[in-house]
Amino acid sequence: MPESILPITDVTGGLAESASFGPANSMAKSWGVDYRSEPGVFKLARTLIAEEDQTGDIDDLILWYVMDNDGDVYAQGNTGRLYARPSGGVVYDLIKAVSGSTGEGLGIHTIASTRYLLYAQDAALGRVALPDAVSGSTFTDAYQTLTSDDFHPIEVLSNLATIGNGVNLATIDDSGNFDSDRLELGTGFHIRSMSVMGEWLVMGAWRGKNFYTGEGRLYFWDGSYGNWNSFLPIPAGGPSLVVGSPDGLLVVAGGQGTIYMGNRGGIRQVRNIPKDWTQSLDLDGVVALNPGAGCYSDGLYYLGVGAGASSLTAAGNTTAEDVKEGVYTFGSASAYQSASMNLEHRIEADDAGTHDIGCVRKFGPNDLFVSHKKTVSGPTTTYYAKRMATTTTTYGTGSTHAGVVNTQFQD
């Protein structure tokens, strides 16, 4: 019987859940492609370009990026190194190596008309005045005392800097008043990730043996009520990360990369981080993301997924070997598109080895920043700071950075 050829007329279903199941018009496997920016057109995605690696000052895995009003970008690595990337430049300067820090948190806050870069350590909060923080600036590492924890995420809600402080939420107002326990979460719940959803602060918290098998909750606060306003349980477990948008949120939780979407009224499971069906399933592997490896921009949630790490750290190195490493997007870029998932930037195609993605942040149409660590046998480790190409440069046709395999599930 002759084979029938099915023409591909629509791929807007994005990545399927597996080789044998997916929504209409989805692809069993794809990477490095763009079917959203120009409706009706299927093309290659714009590339990620390495701005700097260990040939410069980058010498650890960046876990947090922030951008100041003047366009300067600041970053914090997982050994406490602080970097500055001047607006319009591509060079990262080491401005401070902070002792006792493993990259617990980074943020920017205004106090009495002066902007400060806030950087968290294991049990302290430091600061340095902006703009133009350099290696000779005055850094105050022990600006405030925090409770020792793996992460102290920092978000700004109205006039407050909010800092995850173990089982509490700490705040700094615009007069500089610090409160180490403005809110207290439920007994034993530690804040791992935070984001702003419209006018609400969302705190992703967990309790138990570890964040990916423990109990998970989302706490909501309006910035003025004397305690948190409400909370929601996360069925899959503790959150890897929480990403807010103007009217909703996305959560990646548990040990298999379960994705939820919703708001204060409730969350629903929408899918999981997809597995690579061409590899053997890694039933013991954990799919977990770093708490800074996600962001939202123009209808799309960006998620940085690493894979194949030798051990799971508090940060969230994915140990599962059946997951494709890279930057995934989920959502829709227009009202005429359904939400879908796309592996837009395949990090692992760069070289052999494993890649841990530290941070993914998008500050504007051309300002997608991605950090990752490559480990090859030896072991040899290289750290990268990348940014999406500002021109029309795309992944090369036929390269390992872009492709579609076994497109199916057509209407």
C-alpha cells in the first residue's frame, strides 16, 4: 500500500507532549523555530549570541539579572560574584566578589530618591548605590540581617522591596525602613521564588524534605494587608519557580516539571516540560528549574530548562537526561493564537556535555538574557552569558540548532 503524504499546513499547536500524543497541529519534536511572530509564517528563530564567557570576567553561573532605569544590566552568580554590563555594551565587568554568597537574590530599589542594587547572601542583605556601580564603589555587604536559606528572591511591589526571608517575607519601604518579618507564612513554608502578578505579590513556597517532593503553596499579598491575603496549594509539590504576568501566573512545580497556570482564584495543570521521546525515559530523573530561570513578555512565558546534571542542588539542576536543554516559551503572541509550547533556543546544541541554565530575563523586544553552565568530561566547566541577536540573524538551516522531527497531530 503506498504511503500517504500529509502536507504540513499548520504548526501552531507547538510541541506535543510526546511522540504519540499532542494537541491538534502540534509537532512531536522541534527546536529553534518561530511560528508566532508572523502569523501564518513558519521560520527559523533568532539566535542566542554569547556576549561573554570565561575569556572575560564571567566565572560562575549567573542566577539573577536585573536592569536599571538607564539600561545597565547587573547580574549575580552562584559563587557571589556581582557583574555589571553597561547599557549598549557586551562586556561584563566584575564589580564585587561577595564572600558567603551563593547567589541568593538580586534586586533594585529606590530609597529617598537614591537607587540601590540589593544583593542577598546566605544570612545577610547587601547594597550599593546606583547608577554606574563599579569595582571601586562602596558596597555594604551587611546592610541587613536575613535568616539563612537557599534563596532570598527580591521583587518590588509598589514602594516596597520584598525579600524572601526563609519562612517570612522581609520588606524595605521607600524611606529605608526594614522589617525582617513583615509576613509569616504557614508553619515551615520557605519562600523559594517570587513574582509580581498585576498588583499582587506571589510567593512560591515549600516545606518538607526538599522543594521538589515537598508540599507546595502559592501565597498572595497586596502589599498593605497585615498578613498574606490568601494561598493556594500546588498539587504537584513545591515550586521550582513562579512567573507573574499582568493578569495571571505560571508555576513550574514538583519533580517532573509540571506546569500550572491561573490566578488568585485557582490554578490548573496545563502540561509538563516535554520529554525527548528519542531517548530512553529517565524515570528517576528530576526536572527542576532555577528560581530565576523564567520570565514573562508580550504574551509568552520563558522557561530555562537544563538537563543531565550529576546531582540536584538547592538551585535546581535538572538531573533527568530525557529532557531537551534550552529556553522554552509557552503562551501565545496574539489573540488569534492558542497557547502552545516551543523550544525556541536549544542550548545543548552548542557543544557536547550537560548544561545548567541559571537565569532567563527579557527586558524588552531585543533584550532576552540567558546564562548557562556547560560541563563536559574531565570535568571541564565553562560559563556563558548570552543575549538574543538584535538583528535578523537566525539559526542556520540544517544545523543542530534548528529542526522539526516527525511532525504530526494535524487536524
